[in-house]
Amino acid sequence: MHGPTAAYTQHDMKRFLGFVKKEFLHISRDYRTLIILFGIPAAQILLFGYVVSTDIKNAGVAFFDQSKDEITRQLTDKICSSGFFTKTGDLASQDDIDRIFKKGGTKAVVIFENDFGRNLVSRGKGEISIIADGSEPNVATLVTNYMTAIISDFNMDLAGQAAGAALIVRPEVRMFYNPGLKSHYMFVPGVITLIMILICALMTSVTITREKEFGTMEVLLVSPLKPIQIILGKVMPYFLLSFIDVIVILLLSWFVFDLPVKGSLALLLGESMLYIMMSLSLGILISTVSGTMQQAIFISLVGMMLPTILLSGFIFPIENMAEIYGWISSILPPRYFIVIIKNIMIKGTGFLYVWKETLILTGFTVLFIALSVRNFKIRLQ
């Protein structure tokens, strides 16, 4: 393309890049912004290793019954009727264990040995394997403790039924993905999720609201820059800096906590970029409904931090919540990114296991951008 139009486009792009450079310089001179961007993530990743315990309710459990006798049916019914566990399926082979864990919703798999009932009667003992999903260490510990307690109670029932002979069911506990039950497997994905939505939404909403509050937004709007260029110029530095934050956290988790990425690193970084974009679009939306920086900070912190910690599945299992909180959780974007990052980072799954969550995050991003553009146009009229 030649002529005045090409010259104008080149000049327009140079002006836009100069605006982006100015924003980078502005951020680099503000030490408070740099502390928020880099100090808080490092502090949280090092301090969030100790988290509270939770109770178990309706945790998913699958069964691989190689015996299929009356005693295994009795114990299966006792586990599922306890109120702590919900049956998610019957497995046909050991190869199905990894598949059902990656699919999600199952916290443990109970394996009955061959001829379980016969061995229990003839030898006085039967072997059970309990395999828990160690990607959520607190939940895995509670699940195995509850399961062991139910089996102990079943042993007492057997002792009451047996005529003199002692019948004992012995559980063997193992952990999938996280044999050592390290807490890092839980808090590293959660902290990445929390940090990204806080930094992106908070910093973007405050930056744009500050321009409106100080009256400089009107100056920018009458400049040669288009409104979309102004918004992009404001958020692009935070997009790049937030992406650096993700890389820093992943490096810290690897070198400090020995937690590498088991799945595709490229896929994880791509999903992180989508989540950052979603968070930035949410920050823009918050700025369109906020009149002052205080309002933007309040909405970003209170509206994002507490729900992310309490309702995203970061600390408290969603299936343990009351139904109303489960519905509220379903409209929170962090819930879906938690699933994505745990599947890719800890379980080593591919895109086929997280495509639904990816589609939902994409939908949130489009929705927030559409609402922001509409609100922005209304304010300009």
C-alpha cells in the first residue's frame, strides 16, 4: 500500500508505540506499582504453603471390584451411604484409574482384590487398595482418613457377625500424582490464579479510573489516538508484566518447591495468556463502572480476592459447598482456570481435558470486552 494512507498508518503506529513506551516508563518510575507487580507474587508464593483443612462431603469415589461378591457390595454400599462419598463409576481395569482422575470429579478409587470375600473367610483378612488424587493434598488426606474410618467400622460389624473368627479388611493407601502429599501441589496453582486476577483486574481498573478521575482521559480522547488504541496502550504493559509474573512463579515453584510442569509448557503458557486477557478485560469493565480509584480498588479486591480464595476450589472443594455457593462458583472465572492449571501442571493432561474450561474463559473474555465497549461508548455520549 502506497500514498498518503500508508504514511498515515505508519505515523499512527509510531504514535501508538510511543504511547505504549510512555506507559512502560511511567510504571517503571512508580515503585508502589512495581511492588504490587513483583513483590506481592513472590511473597504469596512463599507464604501460601500452609492452608487450612476442610471437611469432606459428597467426594467422588470410583470402584474397581475384581471380586464382585456379597461382602464387596456391602462395603461399597456402606462407603456410598455414609454421606461423605458419592459413587462416580465402576472401573473395568487398572488402566481406567488415570483416565477417571484426569476426567475430574473423582477423589479416590477403591480396589478390591480378586476373591476378596473368599480370602476374608478362609484367611481371615481381605486386601483393599485406596488410591487418592494427590493433586489436592488436603482433600486426599481427608478422603483416605474418612475411608479408613469407614473400613474400621466395617471391621467392627464383621467382628460382630463372625462366630469366633476375627475377619479383618486391611486398606492400603496410595496417592496419584503427588505421592508425598506436598502442599505445594495445591497452593502454587491457586496462587497463580489469585495473583493474575488481582494484579490484572486491580491495576487495569485503577489505571483507567485514575485517568478519568484526574481529567486526563478527556485529553487522551481528543488526541489523534483512537479509543481502542488508548485502552490497548493502557493494558498492554500489564499484559506483558503479568506474563512475566507467571514465568517467575513457575520458576519459583520449580527451583524452590521442586514442582515442574508435567504437561505441555506451551499449552500452560497459552492458557495463562488467555486468563490474563480475561482478567484485563474484567479490569477494563470495572473501570467503566467506577467513578473513583477507591471504588475500583474496592470492587477489584473485595469482588475478586475473597471469591477466588473461598469459591474457586483453590482451598475449599466445591463439591463440599452448599448448592447456592456452587452456583455462585460457576460464574467465577478463577474456578475454571484452577481446573486448567492443575490438569496441565500436575496431572500432565492435554487440551482435550481442558477444552470446556478454555471455551468458558474465552466466553468470559468476549463478554467482558463487549460490556466494556458498550459502557465506554455510553460514557462518551
